[in-house]
Amino acid sequence: MEKIQRPRGTKDILPSEFRYWNHLTNLLEHIAACQSFKRIETPLIEQTALFNRTVGETSDIVLKEMFFVSHKEGESEEKEGSLALRPEGTAGVVRAYLEEGLSQEPQPLRLYSLGPMFRHNRPQKGRYREFHQFGIETIGEGDASADALTVLVGWQIFNALKLKKEFIVVINSIGCNICRPRYLQKLKNYLKEYLELFDEETKNRVSLNPLGFLDSKEEKYHSIVEAAPQSLDYLCDECKAHFQILLEYLDELSILYDLSPHLVRGLDYYNRTVFEIRSKDDKTGKNALLGGGRYDGLIETLGGPATPAVGFALGMERVIEEIKESKIPIKKPPLGEVFIIQLGERAKKRAIALISQIAQNGISVNSALSKDSFRSQLRTADKSGARLSIILGARELLDHSVILKDMKSGGQETIESDKLIEELKARLKIKEE
Ligand code: HAM
């Protein structure tokens, strides 16, 4: 029979990996809580129009990377609108902000979310079709201090992770609707000179979205990008002042940053600040671990009142790769610390009751009850990493006792059943609440 495999560009997260996921998730949620971010989760499917309108009709994500969801019979696309798996989280959060009346809550509203995103791109290391993001959004704050506090959350995450590599914030300002058109014109004129060198796809891209060209990660265009006009030279006075004060705040917070005058990011909704966190040796940002920026026009684009906002998202898979590479010691969760070994049908019944009692007392218990032989159960206990085994035979049933075996030393002793939980807690050093 033909094997069914996971779809290309997806990953199984195996039990052995969850300690990394738990470590990262706990750290992210703790840091988010310390700056008063509250959790929000939005659906994995949304109307395609949401992403067309926000991420942008000419962005790579919308043009090439959407996963569409088919409608069931009886629900036509005309009636319900085309549906897609979300390629990113900001558009959904802003939709919910408007739809659920969150604008009535005290502003700025600080929200975070954590979950899977889907992009139909060419799978490679660090680039998946299903991946997970942790994202924060601060809605209702236009001051440069909000940009600085957003960068700070990212900076604190990487400080707390204690990874081996060095990481750096790269930052730029791409201006606003007032100053950007002048810059775009300059950029278009500049790129015109190189049109002959471009393949068809790049030509298309340049004519649709010249800013997007600067986001090109292709080595062959590197020198053209490097010599291109810089948005910083075309900022209006307000955008310039916003950026200057932001950099002063970053200095105040001792955040190390590199000005990256060609950083633009691949989503259309940004204005003014854009930034990423990358490893120092990732010059093009091909594997940025975190990216974000200000998006003051997005809420209006979705029919809401003019509301400034700023945020970022971090790629969980990419960060977990770094955690693994850094070989940071991460504690294994205390799973299956106690293993129950039973000998005979009656002992098995008692074993089931004991499993219930032990688990209820907050101790993680494991077993292989279909196995009859003592030796094979003991072997399984050993392989599974149990610290203690409880052995239940005919004599122990009669005596209301159990044998407690220390798997490391091999020593064992008989314990009265009534005293078992107390003894387990003492040996595993689980504190009573
Ligand atoms: P983004 O730069 O498209 O921004 O994605 C943020 C992060 O998600 C990237 O830096 C990367 O770590 C991770 N990522 C993106 N695509 C993939 C992929 N195919 N496989 C693995 N990881 C990936 C956004 O999504 C914006 N919504 C961020 C934002 C929030 N801006 C304002 N608020």
C-alpha cells in the first residue's frame, strides 16, 4: 500500500522536541505578561480578501503563497467569500479588534498571540509551509516610545534565551503616505536602468512593487539593492523626527541596532518603522528570527477609524533551531517518574487503582499493563527513564503493601500501601502545596 506522508514543508513536532517548545512558549508568555500583553487567538481560516487588502495584492505572500480553502457544497464562494489559511497574524488580530469592539477597551491595547501560519513557499531549512509565530501588537499608540517598547520585547526575548550566536536588531524607516511616493519614484527610476538584467519574474515585481525588490534575498541582485536610493533620505519632517526619537529611545534602553537603509519587509501594511532581529552572520535577513514594524493605516484599510499600531512576529521553528544549536540545557519534564509493574490479574486491578491515585496526587506515572512478565516490564521501566518502580505481586496484595524499587541504585524495600504516596513525594521531592 502506498504510504501516506505529511505534506511538503510541514513538520511533525515529536514528543522529544516538546521540551524546547515548552521552554520557548513559557519564556515568551512570561515576557509578554511582564509588559501587560494579553492573549488573543483568531481563526486559522479567514476571508482571502482580508489578506489581499492588508498584506497587499502585490506582495509575494498574496501573489504566490496563499493556501486556499474550498467551500462545502451548499456554501458558495459568492455568498461566503473566498477563504484562505492565514499566512500571518496581524490582519486577523486587527479584524478581530474591529469586529469584537476591542477599540472600546482602554488604549493602547496590548495583544499577543501564538499559533500556526501557512505559506505556500518553496520549502527549505527555516522556511516551512506550516510554521508557528508568536506575535505582539500594540494598537492605539502612535508615539515612537511604542515602537521602542515593541523592539524591547524582542530584545528581551533574545537576551533571556541566552543563545550562543550574537543577534542584532536591524531597523529602518520607510516613511508614510506623504513622503513615500517621492521615494518610490526615485527608486523606480533607478531600477529602470537595470531592467535588462532582470528575469521576467523580477521585472514584473519591479513594475508592481518596486519596494518589494529591495526585499530580494537573491545574491545576484545584492549589489543593485546596495546601491539603490534609501528611504531615509526622503523622509518628511514628521517621519524623520519619529525615527530619530525612536533611535534615542533604543540607545536609552541599551539596545544594539544596525541601521539598515534598504530594509523594507515583504508586507504592504507597514509605514515608518520596520525592523528585524537576525543573527549577526545573516547579512541578507534570509532567516530573520523576528520581524515587525508600524502599521498606522491598517485599521482604516479595514474600515475602522484612523488608529496607529505597531508589532512584530517571531518564527518559533527558527528560534527552536537556534536553541538546539546553542545546546542550552533544558530540563526534561518530570514524566513517567514512577513505573507500575504488576504480576497477575488481581495485581493488575490494584495497579489500575494505584495509577489513578498516584496521578491524582500530581505524580507522573507510567505502565505497560499488557505485559505479563516481570522482566519485560522492568526493562520497559528502565528504558522509559522511570526513577522508581512499584512492584505489585500476590504477597503485596495480601499484605496491603508494595515493593518500591529505586531504578538507579537497584535497591528496593517494602512499603505499606497507606504510606506509598507520602514516600513517593519524599523520594521525588514534590512539595506539598
Ligand atoms: P514576517 O516577517 O512575514 O512578519 O514573519 C515574521 C517571522 O516569522 C519571520 O521573521 C520568521 O522568523 C517567521 N517566518 C516567516 N515565514 C516563515 C516560514 N515560511 N517558515 C518559518 N518561519 C517563517 C509577519 O508575519 C508580520 N505579521 C509581523 C508583524 C506583526 N508585524 C506587525 N505585527
